[in-house]
Amino acid sequence: EGTPTLLLLLEEDDDDEEEEGGGVGGVGTSCRLEKSYFRLTSTPDLSEVRPPAVLEEAFRRVLAKYAVDGDYAYARDQLKAIRQDLSVQQNVVSVDLACDVYEG
């Protein structure tokens, strides 16, 4: 058993997560490091989307917090929200950041 790795958290989500957002043609402006995942039903407002620099910091925060407390539900929720913000900004996010997040 043990604590799941972040890579496993991401792989488990692949089955239940559809590609969302489709890119909104801009950069997000939200500065929130923590943001719960929610399924998009329309094009998101860029004020609710975190820009790449904030996503990098949010990702580091999830890794650090998970290493300390192993909170599976928190890490899964946060990674899904980060992935969603990456997807929405697909034309402005670096490939390195996207790979880091998807590989855990």
C-alpha cells in the first residue's frame, strides 16, 4: 500500500478528465496559489485562471505539502486544477512546466 506517488495521482485522473478549455487566447491573471478543481462548463474568465509563473509556484507548493503530509485528496484536487489552467492557456505555457506537472 503506502502513499501514492504524484505520478499515480495524475494517471488516475486521465480516465475521468476530459480535455477542457481549449485555450482562451490569453494569459490568466489570478494570483491564487490554491484553487480547487471544478469542471468548466464555459470559457473561463482569465481573472480566474492562474498565469504560468503562479502555476509553477502552485506546483512547487503541492509537491512540498504532499511530501510532508501525504494528503492524497488535496494533492489530487490541486493537480487537476493546475492541469486545467495549463490546458486553458495552452499557447502561452512552457513545455517544461507542462511536462513537470503531468509527470509529477
